[in-house]
Amino acid sequence: MTAEAPASVDIAGLPLLRRGKVRDVYDLGDRLLIVASDRLSAFDVILPTPIPGKGKILTAAALFWFDLTKDVVANHLVTADYDQIVAALPAGVRLDRPWFDGRMMLVRKAKRVDVECVARAYLAGSGLKEYNAAGMVGGHNLPKGLVAASKLPEPIFTPATKADEGHDENITREQLAVQVGSQLSSQLEKLTLSVFKRASQHLDARGLILADTKFEFGYIDGELRLIDEILTPDSSRVWMKSDWTPGRTPDGFDKQFVRDWLEKSGWNKTAPGPELPADVVAGTLARYNDFLMKVTK
């Protein structure tokens, strides 16, 4: 990390509510300021090398999807306009516009439902591992003989416990119903699959496959809303249709490029992570940019 390309910049005079793997969240009373940094995490470790501009790409993608899905389910966004955000901040708070403009979202504070709402249409990642071990994913019985990247008969809802640190843990819908109640569990499943369907249709028309993704929901004034980020390369597996062949997980626009390099580096997957070489940084940034261009065109 260099002074010319910081992974994140703190905001003096604002109370930091939470520093996640990628996002810094500041408390503004009934609202939150979410700032997407250029940090990159892999295997639950924040790597020391930032990906310059990554936070702006993530924010642009999230804003696009919030707008496209707002008629499916309301969300927590107030504004991402730099001047409007600055006007909402306490007097005396100063921001470096070149760095902050394009990576901030002012959102309404929500009572978060502590569940990762995952939808899957193809077999990959932890879903593939679970299927290979048990023949099912998230309690869903699936056909025999599926392989990596197999298309599922229909998209499925596979929730997971929400972990601020470490791995989320996959659970069944029945376990979710016990945890949050059957009515909310059913509502989360319906909304998750509805947003997934809208996004899949949009990507399909652009020659892309939405293999899986995760959403978060929270209550605002008693209404369940979509919160956090949605359908970014950090939260979704998106593949080119032309690259898809069952039996092999296609190269996508997510962090798999970095994970592959890390797997070969000899790193033991515990902190601290290794510095990323320039070609891996450039390759990662190119994939994020390509994702944004293809999704929003």
C-alpha cells in the first residue's frame, strides 16, 4: 500500500460504527454513511494490497441494481450524490472529493435481519462442496450426477448465518424458520428469489449468467427493505454464457482470480496476507471494470 493509493481514508469528526472487510460505516443518527474502500479480502483475510478504484466500481454497481430492483423491493438508499451527502454531514467535517466522490452512499438506518439470503441457480463454491458431500444444498434435495457449474432445475434459496468476521454458515430453510419465524423466513425467501429473477433476466439479455448471489434485508419503519450492497463482484458469481460448460467452473468477474493466485502462492490463509503483485492487481481491477461495463450497458 502506498500513500498515493490508500485502501481507505478515515473521516475525522464522524463516529465510525463499523469497519467491515470492504466498507466503512459511519453513524449519522437515523442514517448511515457507507464508504466503499479499495480493500480486498480473500479467505476472510483483508489483504495488504488495495485495488485502486475498486470501491467506486462496487458503489456504481450497487446503485445500478438498487435502481433496477426498487419496484421489486424497496431499499435503504437516500442518495449517493456527493454534494447532498456533504450537506447532510455535521459542520466542520471535510472530505477529499477526488477520493470520496463515487464511493459513498447515504442510507436510512435499518434493523438488520442477521441472515445472508443466498440464491443459487448453478452449482459452485460452498454449494458445490455441500452437494458433493451430501447430495443436497441448504436442505434442497438435488438430482444425482450434478457437477461443477451444473444448472439447477430452478433457483434455490439457501440462507446462511451472518458473520461479521470469519465464515458465514449455511443453514436450511427450516433452521431459518426456527431462528427468525416462519412468516419472516418465507418473506425473505420470496424477496430473495424475486430480486434474483429480475437480475438474472437483465444479465441473461447481456450474455451473462448469474450463478449465485447474496442479499441482506432490514426493517425500516416496519417495512422489510434491501440493504447493504447488492449484485457486485464481491457478492455474486457472474459468468459469461460463452464460457459456461458443466464440469468446469468458468472464470468470472469475482475474486476467484485473486484466490487462484493465493492458492498457488503458498500462503497458509491466515493473517497477514501476502502483498499482491502488480499484474494480479491490474487483472483484478480489469475484471471489476469489465463487470460494471457489461452489466450497465
